[in-house]
Amino acid sequence: MNEEIELVRDCSATAIPAGHAVTLPKGQRVLVTQSLGGNVTVRTNEGLYQIAVFDRGALGEGFADLAEPAPENHSGEFSEDAVWNALKSCFDPEIPVNIVDLGLIYDLSIEESDSKKFRVSVKMTLTAQGCGMGPSIANDAKSKIERLPSVDSADVSIVWDPVWNPQMISASGKKALGLI
């Protein structure tokens, strides 16, 4: 992307990789480095920040009107594939590859609830244990899963075993990163 713009209003953001909340002021010049999965990553003189989908209107008209990509679900019915597709719409704000292709998803389980809806449980990891963005990425995944039809609830837990390594990246993820 690498488009420099001026914020049209104050907006909330998350500092990368620390994960703490900040407010970027109206008039701040930012360089848009990534816009994937509905969130936008920007660089300022102070560092990298993620602007969440609900606040990207601060970036101006061109970003406010971007539709958040809907997970692929051709039939509209609940399925495990629909959950995987929802997870594929989640991105690490520093890496332009979705969390599935990065190899961050370790386990996915689905059980039917009493209400005939489904509870989804995901175990995921991060590329680095000290990354403060973990809760933000996990919340993004949880939110996208819970928007699927017939999902009652989702739980996304961060685990550290086994430790992530670059060999866990899928072939398509490696291709996107120029590794193959």
C-alpha cells in the first residue's frame, strides 16, 4: 500500500507490537502499510499502529467505505469450512498473510449447543511469545467466528506449545511472503 494520508479525526489505535491502546490525533500524518481483513496498519514517526475496522473512517472517505471482507460461505449454512474461512480473514498486523496460512491455528473444535447452534473453540499461537498483539488478533478471530450463522459462541485461546516456527507457514503463505 504505502499511501501517506492525514487523519480526518482522532481515532483509537493499538500500538504494534506492544498491544496497548493509543489515540492518534486528527491531522496526524500516517503511512498506510497494510489493509487486510478490515483492519488497517499505519506507520507514524513514533511506530506502527493498527486501526480497527470500526475506526478506519478516521483515514478518510477512501477507507471508511471499504467493506470488511465477508468470510467465504457459499451455502450460507454453518460448516467447519466456514469457520476456517472466517479465520482466514484475520491477519497479523505486521505480516500480510492470514493467521491460518501463517500456521498459527493449532486446534479447531466445534460442538453443538442445546439451542442447536454451535460453540467453536480455537487454540492459536503467535509468531513471537512477547507479542502484545495476541489479544487483539484473538479477539478479531473470535468476533469473525461469532458472526457466522448458527454460531452461539466462540472461544479463542492463545497457547505456546508447540512453539511456532516459519516451517509452519503454508505453501500459499510462503508464496505470499516471497519465500518460494
